[in-house]
Amino acid sequence: MSDEAGNAGWEERVAALWERIDAYGPEEFRERIAELAGERGDEDAAAVFERGAAHDSTGLPVEAVRYYRRALDLGLTGLRRRRAVIQLASSLRNPGRDREAASLALGALAPLLPRYNRSLAHYARALLTAPDGS
């Protein structure tokens, strides 16, 4: 089986599991995602992202943060990258880290808005260094 065919099969199994998320308890769903992710290894950005999303979707957003950050560090691309940035920002917001979440979201948007990317990038950095209440 080619890598491409194997990848397509893995993607299909991941999608099928997500379609049945409500058929499992939270812990069992995370375990099933972990099994699939294990097939790809700890250095596979998509597999790491799926583990984060499973934690996030089963009520463990704080635990999901490390997976999202790791997946992004590993070079996650495409739709999963966009989802990881959004979900990471949302997860950071949960424990009261709203400035960091807003900064992350603005930083991700900046390259997509050429006329405003410099301003958005500056504002994103400023959010992290501004004193509270400003």
C-alpha cells in the first residue's frame, strides 16, 4: 500500500471516529483517537492535532493546549492548522488567558490580511506586553 493510500485510509478512520463521538464516553473517545494517532507517531503533526482536538471536545481544553502547540511546532498545515489556531485560542480563553488567546488569533489572521498584516501583528504583540486594564 502506498503512503498516499495509507494516509487516505487513516484520514477516513479518523473522520469516521469523529462522526461517532457521541457513541463513546469521553475517556474512551480519547483512547480511540490516541490509538489512531499512535499509528502515525509523536512527530506527526496531524496525529498530535487530533489528540488535542479529542481532549478539547471531551471537556479537557486545558490539556488540549499542549497538543495544539506541539502540532503547530511540528509544522501542521492546511485546514488542521487553521482549526488548531482557533481551538488553541479558545482553549487559552477558558482558564482566563484571554489576552494570550486574542494575541494568538490576531497573529494568525495578520498574514491573511495583506493591507493590515503589519498593524494586526503589532497589535497582537502589544496585547501580550500591555499592563492589565488597558
